Amino acid sequence: MTKAVVITGASAGIGRATARAFGARGDDVVLLARGRAGLDAAAREVEEAGGRALVVPTDVADHHAVEAAADAAVRAFGRIDIWVNAGFTSVFAPFTEITAEEYERVTRVTYLGFVNGTRTALAHMTPRDTGTIVQVGSALGARSIPLQSAYCGAKHAINGFTSSVRTELMHQGSGIRITVVQMPAVNTPQFSWVLSRLPRRPQPVAPIYQPEVAADAVLQAADHPGRKQYFVGSSTAATLVANKIAPGLLDRYLARTGYDAQQTDEAAQQNRRNNLFHPVDDDTDYGAHGSFDQESRRRDPQLWASRHPALAAVAAAGAACGAVALGARRRGKR
């Protein structure tokens, strides 16, 4: 059955790849973002893939604009079945080098944009008592790193906000589901247009994954929203485990390595355009991918494990039994 899907941040990166993936299933896809060129190109891709597309230029920091976009979606496609919050912005700089206005802007887009989207989605889903909200989260929502305090703070807030809303829906016995997909570093155009005050060009922290891997996970979450969260990338799972076991040690490690890990060897371009207050893809389409294709992974064993938990558990048990047997044999030879 065709689904009516709304995606924020749909003009580039994860949102763009997710829009294409829903389009390939024949779904109706409503594309929300600020950049007109990116939105129009995304709409063409959705329709070429087999879906129908509706472009609604929207700044998700403006709740009135988000509500108007949802109304347009319902007028076009009759309902909203799935809402994907993926829009964000950021600043790469030490906290003391980010102005109050810049910090507020990141928070309004990256956190309140999700709040606005969730509130609006619930307003349309509640009368039908059905629907799914997928939050595109991040490993940085559980383990912060230097130089991205505004983004990390917003992603932490999304986790807390979503958990609260989930328990309220459970209390009400609602048929609406809400889940989070925790992402690793992804090869998106943000590193070409993010506001950065670093001396060298910003980059994602390896390992890096392609946006299609992230989009695949979003569709998995939309189809199976009963889980509280999904983890994409072995690095995401490993980071969260390490943060639970040895957070202080991880603090020291990131303090030592986190600055260089987020910068290439190339000097930063002076006076580069950024998308914090105004879209960069209003006149130029940047697509879904950033400039790190050669370093990016196209598959994710962690996502396979999420899809096949029983098989993953059997494999883990088999590996554990094998390790025990091997240890016993070695002890027997002594």
C-alpha cells in the first residue's frame, strides 16, 4: 500500500537519499527543506524512481511553516503516514568561538525543528490513531565530541524529548509509533557548507558511511517502529558501549584526537558560503553525497544485525561457543 511520507532536510544528504528510497517503493513523498534547487532535484529523483513528489520549501525552525507544509501534504495526498525528521545545521568551532545567535540558530533548527515536526505529525496522525515518526539521530546524541557542542547538545535533547513523547503515547494506548535511528558519520554535503572556524577543511570522523546506508535504516525503522531505536554503523554501537564502560577514558581520548579527526590536511577556504542562516542549495543542487566517496562504506553489518536479531544472536552465541571450545583445547594442550 502506498504511504504518504513527509521528510524534513530532504534536499541533500540523508534526507535526500531517504526520499529516493521511499520513491522507489512507489510512495508519495513530501519534501521539506530551504534550498529550492536541492528540493526540485530531489523531487525529480523521487518521480524517476516511481513515486510522487511534492516540494514545500520550509524552514523547520518556524513552526507555522511546518504546520503549513503538513497541511499542503494532506491536501495533496490525503494523509500523513510517516514523518521523518532529518533536517539540521551545525557550527564547527570551539564553544567560545560560537556566537549566541549562531548557537540559538543551530538549536532552533536541529532540536526545535524535530519538536516542530513531531508536534505537527501528531496533530495529523492522532485523529486516525496511526502513523510513524522517525527521528534521524546520531551517535553524538549519546557521546559528545569537541568542536560540535551545539549539534551534540541538540542531538542529546532529541533523545530525551523523544523518550518522553514515546512514554506519553504508550500511556494513551496510542497506535502511533516513534523511533530514533542513531547514525554514524555520513558522507553528506554538510561538510561543504557548514559554518566552520577550523583552520582546516572539516570532515566526518571515520569510519564514514554513504547516505544510502542511512536511508536504508530509516526505511527499516519506518517499517518496524516498535523498537525504541536503531543503531547504524558498528562505530555507533562501539562508541556507545565504550561511553558506558569508560566515559572518562573516552573524554581524554577525544580531547587528544577529536580536533584532528574532524579536519582534513587541506587548509580551510576563506569566506566560504555556509547554510546556517541561508540555504546554499537554493541555486545549486549538491545532491545526497558529500566529497568523501572514496573513504565511505556502502554496507553496514550492524544494520543487518538490527534486521535479523535472532540470527545475530545465534551467530554471537556460536562465536562465543567457538571461543570457549578453542580456549579449552588450548588449555588441554598445556
